[in-house]
Amino acid sequence: MERKELEAYIKTQPCNRNIKYIIVHCSATRPGVVADVEAIDKWHKARGFSRQSESGHYCGYHFVVAQNGTIEVGRTLNEVGAHVQGWNSNSIGICYAGGLNAQGKDEDTRTPAQKESLLWLISQLAKRFTSVQKIAGHRDFSPDKNGNGVIEPYEYLKACPCFNAIPEYKHLIK
């Protein structure tokens, strides 16, 4: 989908959910591995995710950003995602292809095109959903094990999205 089409989609797609969070993910794949909606559909179907009636997808994310910056729609905005247990009903999930280096270690592998596309996409979503309170990575929704109100690196259940999304996108929250 081209940017103008995506912009129109974001502005006009029905969404009967109260969106409070935009949650960024990585596909946890090495460089060169295709992680588009079609591939993620297969992975999520194999994991037992439900096929959605509106979009027809198993993919738990609302958007997927390819290494070349192309943005694909997964679930519709009205469909509840399947990307962070306990947080799906009031969030939008975005996944970028990558997150592992060639050795399979967690790493911010976003290409310049992905960084630009993520910023554009999150900006568009934040404009539409002025109820957004937090833009963060999957790791930032891990349990606060020590109860101090801050999710610290040792508390992360996973490294996803392999970069600190909170300060990177904080300026987009109104």
C-alpha cells in the first residue's frame, strides 16, 4: 500500500476500540529473512492464533514494516491484536522485520528506511488516536518484578523490539 493509501486507511478505517498504546515489536529474525504479513500469518497460524474475520489474517500485528520500509496492513484497526498478552484490546501492534543480528543475538537492526517508516506510521496513528498515552516496545510491558514503577532491563521478558522506543517516539504523544 502506498503512503497516500495508508494515510487514508488510518484516517478512515473504523475502530471501535479505545486505543491507549502503540506497541512496537520486532520479528526476531536475522538479516535477509522475509518477515512480511504473509510469513507472519504462517507463523502465527502454526502457533494457534485465530484467523480474523475482517482482515482474514492470523498475523497478530496491525502493521508490519519490511526492511525496505514498505508498510503492510495485518489486522484491521478494529480487530484486537495478538501481540502483548493483557494489553491487546486497547493497543495497536506494529512489527518491524528484524531484531536479530547475523549471529542470532538481539540487536536493533532497523534500516534507515524502517526507521523513517516507523516514525511516519506512528505519527499518523498518534494523530488519529489522540487517546494514546504511551508509545513503547513490547519489552516495556513486562511485569514490574520489584514494584518500583519502572520496567528495568533485568525485568524484560524479551528484548523486543531491541531498542528503546519510549524516548524515540515520546514527542509524538499529545
